[in-house]
Amino acid sequence: MHELSIAMSIVAAVEEESAVRGADSVAAVHLRIGALSGIVEEALQFSYGLATANTSLEGSRLVIEQAPVLVLCPTCRAERRVISIQQMSCVVCGTASGNIVQGRELLVTGLELTPLENTP
């Protein structure tokens, strides 16, 4: 299950970023995952719970946005969704295209942080 190593990498990166930003804790991590990324959302959610145990992210939410597959259609000359991930053809005109412009990504798109309390 490679989702655990992905979750651990996300936790490490978010802990580093939250420290740089002076956050006390992390309430949520927002991700964008492409349909071709090979990541199983349920496995990542489960792994995230394990990876955040005893860290500053423990109890935080993992909010996942699914990114559809987009190709550059040579006929339409536009970025278009595909009919399916098994049929990489433009949903508008049906032309096959292997020029994938979206759908492979795994991006942290946002953090919900709690700022450190200032003490006198």
C-alpha cells in the first residue's frame, strides 16, 4: 500500500510548512488528486489517520478534490475531458488524444492552520 508512504510524506511537508508559518496546529489539509495518479482515496484517508498519529496533524481532516482527466484535443484545439480513462478520446468530438494535460497530479492545495497564541 503506497498510500501510507504518500501520507507520511504529506505529513512531513505540512509539519514543515506549518512551522514556517507559525501555526499551533493543523485543522485540515486540502489535496487535489488526479484520476490517473494511481491513488486509492479510501486507502489514503485510512493511511493519513495512521501517519498523523502523535504529530501536530493528529485529528486533522484530509479534504480530497478529485481532478478529472483532461487532454489537449487536436481537433477541437482545446483542453477537454475524456470519454473515460479507458478511452482517452475527447468527450466533445471523439478524437483520440494522448496529450494529457491534467489527471496525474497529487497536490497539496491548501492548509487550515490554527495560529500560535501570543503570550505576554
